[in-house]
Amino acid sequence: MNLNEKILVIGASENIERYSNKAIHLFKKKQFNHIFAFGLKKGNVASIEIDTEWNYAPKSIDTISLYVGAANQAFYIDKILSLQPKRVIFNPGTENQDFEAQLIAQNTIAEEACTLVLLNLGIF
């Protein structure tokens, strides 16, 4: 694991029952240094502010952990593509074949996996 990797959690929530919330806490526990969170409501998770305005520059994020279902991804697709991340993790329930194909076409890894499992196994 590269603890200096820049991680963006999309679909971040203060709700402790949400997997995005659990992921942010686990990133912190695993001592990742650069964690960003984007969500619909301002808030704070594990001392990470949830951004509600998209202010990310291209190539400023290495990995995106996606917690927004395919039906609600339209708002994010162009924004994520413009970031040119190295990898986008489609957590369970977020799989989107068309979006994944667009990412692969721009040489971004589109990975259908569970961030929590990857982190707990030490293979993130």
C-alpha cells in the first residue's frame, strides 16, 4: 500500500452505517496521508471535510473509491474522466459497464472491488 496515494471517496456521508463512511475511517486507521471526500452534504468524517463543490484538478487524484450507484453517476462521469485518475474502484452496487469502458479507454484502471476488503487484506 502506498500511504502517500491521493484517495478521493465519492459518495461520502457522515452516516456511520454507510460504507463510504467506513472506508474513510479505515483509510485514516491505515494511516493514508491524502484522503479527500466528496458528497451531497457538507460534513466531516474522521477529521476529513466532505466537499460539496468539485474543486479537483486533473491528475491530482490517484485512486477514486466510488460509492454512488450507476443510476446516479451521470453527474460524476465527465468530472471523474477529467481528473485522469490512475484507478477507479467500483464498490459493490456501483458497477457501470459503460463508464468502466470509458475509463479503460483513457488508460485508467476500472476495478470492481470492495475498498474495505482491499484495505483489510493489505492489497489496496
